[in-house]
Amino acid sequence: MNIVSVNVKKFAIIALAVSIIAGLVGFALPTGSVAAASTSGGGTQATQPASPAKPGAQAAARLERNFKQEQTVQARQGKNLDRASLVIQKASATVDKLQKAGKDVTVLEKILAAFKASVDSARLIHDQAAGIINAHPGFNTSGVVTGQVQAQQTVKDVHGLLVQFRQNNKATTTKTSNS
């Protein structure tokens, strides 16, 4: 095997590994999140309404804001999952080309399999959050609170899943990067 052939093989493997790792990093970056609001009023707001509102109305407004933010985060994570799927498709095509050229792609296949498993796992968590958001217990279709206790639980549940999504992907990124 000549030196040029070895260098091309090393370059192809490094380029594919870098693209997969870049996809993992983009996939695991925090996409923002909020915590479920408490109805106890134990916190200060940066902006206060000009006229005093009922404490229940303030809590409902916080829940509506938090629900909207969680919807935004969940949608952003969905876009990241779509991008990760594209990375998988492109990386798979590259691995196939290298394999057809007679190159040893064992390491690349392991990295790609780990990344795909991570995306599949994240997709399950994402779909759970989407299910709760679409059912929107405690909120009407416009995101207005219709039941305080249910709305609080909805925001808490969605938030927990979005945090789980991020932690799962952060751990997988670290594990795959070390492979």
C-alpha cells in the first residue's frame, strides 16, 4: 500500500469522524429550558403589571409563558433531530463508499451506530414531550390555562422530558467522542 493511499484513507476516516462529532455536538447543545412555575409566588418577576392582578392570574400567566417556552424548546429539539438524521444519512453513504472501495470501516460503523442509537433514544423522549404538548392538559388549544393544577403538571412533565433529552444526548456525545 503506498503512502498516498494510506493518507487518503486516514483523511476520509478523520473527515467522517469530524462530521459525526460535529453532528453530535450540535445535537447535544442546550436548546434552552424553563422550570415549572410555582403558584406560591415565591419569586420576583422582572416586569410587574401596571395594575395589580389576582395572584391566580399571575400564576396562570407564568404557566402560559412557561408552556410556550417549552413548546419552543421542543420544536427546536425536533429540528436538531431532523439535522442529526441527515448527518446519519450522509455518514452512512460515506461509510458505504469507503467500504465498497475496500477500506476498513469498522471504527466508523461503531461510531455511526452509537450516534444512530442516541438519535433513536432522543426521538423517543422527544415524541413523549410532543404527546404531552399536543394533549396540552390544563391548557386550551391557544395555550391559555384552563386548569391550574393540570397546567402546572403539564409544564413540569414537559420540562422534565426536555431536560432528560438534553442530558441523554450530552452523555452520548461524550461517550461517542471518546470512542
